[in-house]
Amino acid sequence: MARLHTLSNGVRIICDPVPGLETVALSVVAGRGARHEDAERSGWSHLLEHMVFKGAGHRSAREIVESIEGQGGHINAATGYERTSFQVRALSGGLELGSAVLADLILRPRLDPADLVREKQVVGQEIAEAVDTPDDQVFEMAQAAAYEGQPLGRSILGTDQSIAPATPESLEAWRARLYAPDKLIFAASGDVDEDEVLALAERDFGGIAVSEPTGFQPAAFTGGVRTESKNLEQANLVFMLPTVGVADPDYFALRLFAEILGGGMSSRLFQEAREKLGLAYAVDAFAETYADQGVLGIFAGCAARDASRLAEVAARQIVELAQDVTQAELARAKAQLKAGLFMARESPLARAEQAAGQVLLFGRILSTAEIAEDVDRVTVADLQRVGRGLTRSGRVAASILGPKAAHRAAEAFHNGIFAS
């Protein structure tokens, strides 16, 4: 069973032994990300994540990856809106090296000026690639419409203009704030020993100076429409409605609502929009949640001539689901949600990251039995309450990328939700 400990400087440690494995996973998670940036530093968290791999401690960029891969391991990192994580997966016995390397990346990056010039070019290409990828761009457009003028409404990648002023000195100051110990989680899973985990965490992260806690401004779902004409074979559509956050008691009700709406081949959207009407090859629903709020979203790709009709169908499915949910649908959604949550636990890295996220949000580790009970406790009335919140907000964020004939779909979706 996973256990939680805390160092004197506030760094929290998770040790999750999994008997019978020959592998280990270490995830060092900072509970800060792009949401903590102001407009002038948009994209700096992601740029910093790139830069630490250019050299840290006594290792060069090449030596960082060769040291891990030389022992059969893999190293990676990811920047999100509310957290940044650094991960190592390795064979048994690889925890000591993994901890040392991640500590160098997080605490002792070199941040060489010449490397920074080159890495800004690399990130610039990543930004350009996202613009050239329709299903990436349409989500960026929807996010900007949902949270206009706020960190959640800006791309995690930033822009060429926002990352240009970053210097080694300003990035180092940002690093000290972003990876401060009050929001740092050291999570190890797999073939791990608790005494070794505690000793390594103390050795590598116990010396970080205590800092003042920093937070972020509450999110405000603004709603709005973003459209862009583009010569594409399909129109790409995203619709978002404001809803509860991950810490809300209705979180699992929201997840189940999204599952029934568009989570799989038996979902209402798939059966109605694709199987029955043939309006789209790809159509699904999702719940994206943050600490204080979230969105229920729909993504679809369709012919431009079908976009408005598809938007009407999607809106109608949400309205009808908010009014009537069958026990069979709810049971099926519960089985799918629990399967997704628990199958992920077969991976030590997924276990470590899941536990780290729970500690950041709730201050403790949730057992699988507790999660299963929370899911099973959701009733039809709970889903209807979530649905009523969706259909009463009066606000929609919509993005449409593709032929101009598809752009009317935003109005069709809005009217279908709020004029019914």
C-alpha cells in the first residue's frame, strides 16, 4: 500500500511498493505549470522543461539520457496547466540514479545562453507544428474562447513573442518559483523499498530552501466563439460548457456524464451522430477538469455541410441526457470508468503520477476501494444535477476550423442547448 511522508522543507514523498515487479518508476511532480504564468511569461514553464535537458549538474545533454538509457531506463517530462512532471522508468535498482538525475534537472540546470537561443528555435517549431495540426489548433482555439484573457486561455507552449525575452537569469528565477518545495511530490512505485525511497528523497531534495506558497487566480469561464477558415477536407469542431472542478463532490458524476454522452462506441453521440445519421467518423465527449472548475467538451470532425446538423444533434444529446439517464447506461459507464482508472494502475509510472496528483489536490492518497465506492455512489439524480448545471449556464465556448460553411455550427450548438 502506498504511504505518504513529508520532509522538513515541505517536499512530500510517496512510496508505493508493487510486489512481483522487476521495474521501478519515479515521478517528481511540481504542482505548478502554465496556469501560474502571467502573460509576459507565457510558455516559460514549457521552455524551462526543455532547457533543463540541455545540461544539468555535471552531466551534458547527451550524458543525461545516456546515463538513464544505459541502465535500460527511459526519461521524460511534461508541462501542463497545473503541474509539471519529470519521470524515470527503469529496471529494478535504477531508483538511485533516477533520483540523482531528476534532482539535477529540477534543481541544478545549467541554462546556457547559447542553448537557450537554440531551444527557443525548437519551441518555435513546436508552436508552428501545433498551428499546422488541425486537431491541435482547434483545441487551442476553444481553450482561448473558454478562458479569454486568463492563463488557462493561453497555449502551454506560449508564443514566439512571449518566450523571446527569457534569459538564463530570468528562467532560473522562474525555476526556483515553479519547482519550490511546497508543491513538490517525490513519488516512487514498483520494486521499491520504503527506506531507500525516503533516504534518496532526503539526499536529493531535502536541501531545497523553504519558500513562500504561491497560488493562482480563480478561473472564470468566459465563453465565446473562435472560427477560422481553412482549406481542409473536414471541419473540426469543439464545443465546451462550464462545469465542476476535480475537487468537487460531483466530479465522478461529471466523468460518468461524459462517458455516457460520448465516451465509447456505445455512447449516445457515437450511436446517434455516427451510427444512425452518418454525420461524422470521429465524435466524442470529454471532461477536462482543473482544481477549481472544468469543462464538458465535444470534439468532432465532419463535412462542412453537416456541421450545423451535427452541432444540433450534440446539443440535443446533452439536453436529453440531463433529463433522462437509464440505469443500464449508468452501470455501463461506471464499469468503463473504473476499468480505465484501475487498468492504468498496472503501470508503475501511472501509479506514481496518479498518487502525486491526489496528494496535490486532496493532501492524501486515495485507495482504489475508496475511488470505486465514490464511483458506485453516483446516482441518476447526480447526473441530472450535473446536466442541469450544463444547460443553465448560458455560456458556450466553441471553435470551428475548416470551410466557412461550417462556421454556423457554433450558433446551432448554443441554440440547441439554451433555446430548448
